[in-house]
Amino acid sequence: MVFGPGTPPLGLGSLQLSVAKNTDHWSVYNYDHMGMALSAITALSYSTYTDNSITTPDLQMEINPGNSSGADAGVTYSTLNFEPYLNGTVTPSTWQSWNVLSGKVWGTHLSGAPMGAPISWSSFISTYPNATIKYGFGVNVGSGWTAMTGETDALTIGTADATTIYDFEPTAGNRPFKSAGSGTETSLSASGCQFSTSGCVVESNGTAISSHLGVGPYTSTLTVYWASAYSNGAGGFCAPADGTGTLTAANRGTLNQVEYGTVCEVGATGPNVPHTFIGNFSDTGGTGHFATVAGGGAITGGDDGYGNSYYNETGNISY
């Protein structure tokens, strides 16, 4: 389960499936619909998102075709497939909705609806009037596909009695978190900061890539307490530091953090000396989706002595 991509049809998340080579294959099935007659289905649809213009998650059912005479009599198992590329134009990086009942399908082990000659849903029901869902119902990627990543949301199946809609959302709880960014700062090597015994404030701004937030801007304000400096063992100094940071997620709010640790000069003291920062961060809330966020972890970073900065965070997050 992932947030996004983009704006999913339902909620904030989707089910993500990916394959790296043509021998990979993933299916995600639900088994609550076993025994349902295909002829009773009045709603069957889903939405997809993909990184290419050919393959996107296809809908599958493990069925019993049900014919005792006529086409494929005696066949008791088939995987029924709806493949979007056979039913329209697959557009990458775009959410698209697919109505299976108005499309074409094919089934494994079925001469009446083979992979090479898919037939309309209505024709399938006419050819296999007693077909039922035998086992699983869900989505699939892979088996002969090139590398791809695709997402699914709003998976819907219904009869006159009830309709079920699957809304795939990341669950709340403690989850891994990573963030990395780079940008510019009011340099620690500037004379007003580097040699200030009273301490100085360093502001950084840039772009970050963060778990659960995606790509967005970040800001950081760090106070370095040079009055408490001590030797770094190489002719320079280290000092305690703390401050705050904000990460911004596209369309989902902001994440606020406090940061605390140690700033060290790299080597001997002097103008334009690079620095490192090693410490920890704690999440302290935010706005939008991250209003109740909690968590924290380790942070490392630094600058090149000329006003260019970077950072990396690893830890956990819950919201």
C-alpha cells in the first residue's frame, strides 16, 4: 500500500505492484466472492496507474466456466482476464478507470474466449451462462511483461444485492521513514557564524525526497552554540546544535521536526571549512495528513563550506 501516486480515485493511497523482469508475476486476490455467478454481476470496474504505455494492472478472476455441454464442456478452472491495453489506450502517469462489463475478456484453457481472441463480457456470459467465481478475485501484473510498476484503486464488484468497493490505503502505525535533501544555507563558514563565540543561526532551504511525502521543499533553522565548542582533534572545533525543520508534501500538508546534535568542522578551523552534522530528529506534528504525526530517528548532514548543504534521515513515523 502506498500514498498516491498523484490523486487516487479514493482516499490517499493505492495498491502498488511491480515486476523487474519477464519471469516475475504478482496477483492480489480476495476470496469473499467464491460461488458468485458471473451472470449476476451488475458492477465490475477498477482504476489503474502505470509507468508505461502498455502494461497496467489487469483484473482477474479464478472461475469455473460451468459448461456441461457446448464450448469447453468439462473445464472446471480458468483464469478470466480483463487487460486494459485490449480495451483502450493505456496512458502512463495517469489514473484511468476501466468498466469490465463494457469491455473484452479472455480466459485460460478456454477455446471460446482464448487470449488471442478476447470477447465481450456479454458474449462471455452467453457462452458460459453457468460460470461462477471459483476462488480468487483481484488484480495481477507480470508473466511475460517487461519491468514496470503499476497501481490499482477503487476495485469494485457488485450484484443486485450488494456492491463491494476496495479502497487501498496505507495503514496507520509505526513505519520506516527516510528523507534526503540538498540545498543552500547561510553558510557556517561565513565570518559572522564561523568565528562567533556567542553562537549563530544557520538557515537551509532545498528540495527533499521523503518516504510518505514524495518530492517537495524543505526548510531548516539550526542554532550552533560555538560558546560550548570543543576540539575536533584535527585543529578545528565541534559544537552542540539544535533547531527545527519542515518538510512539505504535495497536496498532503507539512511535517514538522526538531533536530539536535553536533556540528563539527572538517579538519583545521578557517574560512570555507566544510562541516558535518550528526544527531537525531523528532517529528512534532504538522498540517493536513500529518497533523498528528509522531516518530523520529537519526540525521546526518553537512555543508561544503561555500553555502551548499545536504542531509539524510532514517527512522520511523506514525500518523
